[in-house]
Amino acid sequence: IEVVAEAGSLLVRGLRPPPIDGDTRAIRHLEIPYGRFERRVQLPAGLYELESREAVDGCLQIVLRKHGERP
């Protein structure tokens, strides 16, 4: 997963692999799409720096710091 803080937005893109290889099994119904994805999230006014990103219990947790602020 790639995460980039751009001017005014946060860009998240990556690749979600299929849940199985497909050689020996067949999927009858799948509600979670797989393949390449890209999402752009608008941010409030200001410049932001990506402080951290990590997967927590299957969710991507992103921490941004407003440019110039101290922890």
C-alpha cells in the first residue's frame, strides 16, 4: 500500500490480491473487490506530513501531522 500526502488531499493506492489462487477452488460470491485500487481523500486546509501508517486488525491506520507542528 502506498500513502502520499499531497497538497489538499491524501492518496492511498495499492493492490488487494484475490482471496484464493483459483486453481482448485471457485468463488461463488465475493463482496470485497480485489485488484488495483486508488482512493483520494480531501484534507482540511493546510500542509500535512505523513507521520505513520500501519495495518491494525485489517484496517489501515494513517497518522498525519500538520506541517510545522511538533508532537
